[in-house]
Amino acid sequence: MITKATLQDIPALTTLINSAYRGETSKKGWTTEAHLLEGKRTDEQEMTQIFLDPKNTILKFTENDRIIGSVLLVEKGHQLYLGMLTVSPELQNSGIGKKLLAEAEIHAKSLGLSGIIMTVISVREELIAWYKRHGYVDTGEREPFPQSEIHITVSEEPLEFIFLEKKI
């Protein structure tokens, strides 16, 4: 079931997101960034800040009272920014991500927005291909990957974000 997440979900969401993107647990799934980045993907402080901004919505996919998927949706002008699409590593390739994408489109339409935009690390070719199969196109826009205490680059390749967009 997909519903809107609340502040009470922050600990579970933080654990889920970190498990899917970084560290050994993430290597069970195909969306890991562990070969590119060290550190955490997010923390409870960042998640709290996300929840406190009224332009942000986090949807959660719950099964048997456990959050197994989530996505961050941010109102940005006439578009919805989609970020941190997360599915528990052991459940990836089961259709949960596709369901969260579909729900994001419904959310965007309910807000009267004309499209969804996202950034993906340029070297994540399988992930970019997955989004393209779901109707997203490369806009050609690029942005340097941010360096911070949370995002510690271990990749030999320089990292940058590419922008993908889907008109709805």
C-alpha cells in the first residue's frame, strides 16, 4: 500500500534509504551506489528537514507494517522533482519502484504540474536506462556532483548529475 509518510516514519525511512544506496546491504540490489560513494545517503536530521518543508512529500510503500519502498516528491515551479526512489534491496525487481513512479505521476497531476524531473548520477547507466524505459528523457542538462561529509566519492570516474524529465 502506498501512503504519505509522516514524521514518525523517519527512523524506518532513514534505515531503508541507507540500506538501498550505500554499504554492504545495498549490494544485494541493483541500485547500489556503494561502488561510487561511501558514507550515508541520508540521516534523520536531513529527513526531518525534508518533512518540515511543505513543498515536500514522501510516499511510502508498506507491506506487513514494514516500509519497503519510498520516494521523495518536491514541488518545483511547474514540475515535480522526484528523488530518493528507494526499494528494499532484497525486493528490487518486484515492481515496487514502478508502482512508486506511477503514484508520483498521480501526485504531480493532482497538483496540476506538467512534468516530473529528477537527477541521476551519470555513471548509473542501468538506472538511467530503467527510467528511460518508463518514459523519462535526458534533458541534456548536467550539474556537478556535490561533495560533502555525507557523500564521500570513491569512484575513479568524475561524477555528475544528469537531468531526466517526463512530461505528464
